[in-house]
Amino acid sequence: MNAVQRFFRRYIFSTIGIVLLFFGVNLVLIVGILLLGSASGSDISFSVEEFSDHLSFQNGAWKIEDSELQLLEENRAWAMLLNDNGTVAWEYDLPQTLPRHYTAADVASFSRWYLEGYPVKIWSRTDGGLLVIGFQPGTWVKYYYALEWPYITVLLGGSIAFFLINLILVVFLMLRNTRKVEKAMTPILQGIQDLTHGKAQHLDENGELAEINAGLNRAAAYMHQKDNTRAEWIRGVSHDIRTPLSMVLGYASELEDDALLPQEARKQAGIIRRESEKMKRLIDDLNLTTKLEYALQPVHRKEVDWVELNRQTISEFLNNGLDGRYEITFTETQPGRAIHFMGDAGLLQRMLENLIRNCITHNPQGCTITLSVGEENGCALCVISDDGVGIAPDRLEALNGGDAIDSSQNSDEKAEHGLGLKLVAQIVKAHRGTISFAGSIPHGLTVKIVLPLLSPVL
């Protein structure tokens, strides 16, 4: 799953989460409203049954405890007790407007609703009496519904079905719209991702987002044209400067070897030759790294003897007159073991030369360079280390992060451009390998290159 797919998957899951959060918040609000409504009522619980238990007939008269009468007063309520005939046998604070006798029909009427505007609660006593507690109008609301059970079943089932259908419909519409957005945006996001990797992908300039697609196509065409112009310019400069630079090298070498010239003049000619050789290597590196960056340099894969290639590279440095301040040692982690794989021998040798030359360039006081080759876990290894001045931690981190740096060592005017290490990284990448940098113990720099013996299918 690429980054574009992960983006839309997160978008879909976040949409579902928003829907669930919406219903969850509404559920919490409903429960909160119900709790708030119940809390807004009277804090005093009034039980008609308990009140009736405290009302008793003693010594020819009805008696009630003072605490129960106080409870009536706190609730601004009145009370009456009807006997079997419907006549008021006992009362407390009963309004004068209410009758003192009730028929069975009257009792049946006010027991469910109101008694002349007063909401009432009733309790049937064991002695056959009926206790009635009345409250002030507006303190209670009484409703009575009588519904058939099949209707209740349909009503409950329909409510649940209504909720589920709405939930499924909302989720479906959101996913449908998300899918439409994903279908329209995926080519655009993929095109942007390809542009970041230097790849141009032509997008279909139709639909609602045709203007964005057209803009990306124009940007890709501009980048392609710009890259081609840059590559052509570098190739042209490299070609035009090669001939005069060869003449400078040739004449400088003749002057350096001319015994008739003063020693100082021959020394200056040698400086010109060495600096010209450095310029030639820089131009070659610039030309090669440009070709690799814009895929203009084909990788000619042939069978490579890895051990022999490393040994030949070191031999060329030694045969070309290595400065006495430097010493190169060569080791094999598995002596006598042949290591072969498909690769471009020319590019790989250029990679090794740049790494060894990097050790020499950044250690003018001299150092010992160790090159070790071997095989591990189906990969060819090469470790080049030195015991020189080492490298700053921030630059080491930049190298391992693949960031471009002005120099692999210092930042003064004599610092190297860092193009050699960039070219090394490009050659390693062209062979589907990895490169890592680390500090040597006690000081210096170690470079580890890992190349797969079996090239993956491209």
C-alpha cells in the first residue's frame, strides 16, 4: 500500500470515526438532558404508600404523625381518605372547592388524570379506604396512553430500523463520496509523488480536476525540459573544456620533465599538472553524476570478479606513485573465496577510486587506508576505512541521510565539493546496493558498501 492509498484509508476511517462520534455525542446529550430533567424536580421524595402506613385509626379518630404532615406542607400538598362509600373520612388542608363525597365513576376518573385541576396520587389501603394526595396545579404532568401491543412492537422495531437505515445511509454516502474523491485525486497525488522522484507522468486532462491535471502536466514538461537543458549544458561544457585541458596537462608534463628549466619552474609546472588532473576528475565526476541522475548513463552489467576488481583498483593507486604519507592495505574476510555478480565494472572501479581518493584528499597529514572485501548474507561487502582526522557528527548524519553536503570534511575554501561521494552513492544505487558511513576507532572514517549478488528484476 503506497502513501496515496494510506492517505485515503485514513480519510475513510476518520469519516467513520466522525459518524460514530456524532452518534455518541448525541447519545450523551440525550442521557444528560434526562438526568438534568430528573435533577430539576423536587429533592424530597414523596411516597403515598409510606404516608398511608403512618395514617391509622386510633381511639375512634384518625391519627397521623407530625413529620408526615410537615412533608405535606413542604410539597404544598393536601390529603384525604375516602371510605368504602366514597365519603371523606379524613382530610388535611383539603380545598373547600372540592366535594366531600365521590362516586365510583369520580374515583375512576381522577385516579388516572386530575381532580378538578389538581394532579393526584392515590393508594388503596388494606382496610378498604382510598388515600388521595393532591398537589398544586403545574407541579405534575399526567398522561395516559393505551396502545395495542402489536402497535408497540411495530413502533419499537420501526424505530430501530429507522436508526440503522439512517446510519447505514450516512456511512454509505460518505464512503461513496470518499471513493469519488479518491478516484479523482489518486492520479494527481501519484503524479506529484512521481515528480518528487524526477519521473514525469502524463495525466488525463478530463473531468472536474482537469485544470489541476493540466497544471501538473505543464510542470512535468517544464521540469523535463529544464533537466534536459541542464544535462546538455554540462555535456557541452565537459566536451568543450576537455581539449584545452588536455593541452594544459600535456604542456605542464613536458615542462615538469624538462631538465633545462630551473627547479622552481619545474615545480610550478608540476603544480599546474596536478591541479589540472584534479580539474579533469571533477569534470568527469560532474559529467558522470549528471548522466546517472537523469538516466543518461546505461549500466552495462557483466560478470564482475569483486575481489579482483578491488585488488586492481589498489594496484593502480600504488603504480601511479602513491605519496609516501599514505599506506593502503587490502584484506579478504574469506581468503581465497571467489565473489562474482553482475555489475558495471567501470562504474564500480570509479566508485572505489573516489572512496580511496576521498581518504587521501581529507587527510593531508597522511593516514593508513584499509580496504576489506567479503561476502555476507548473499551480498558482496566492501569496507574502506582510514585512521585520519575523521568527520564531524552532523556531516556524518547528513551522509547517512542521503543529504547533499558541500564537503565531506571541512567548510573552508580548500574543502572538496563533495561530488565524489555523491557519485559513489549514485553508483551504489544503480546496483541496488546500500552505503553507510561511520566513524572509525579511535578516529577516522569507515564506509561500508553492500551490493546484492543476485540483481533484482527491474
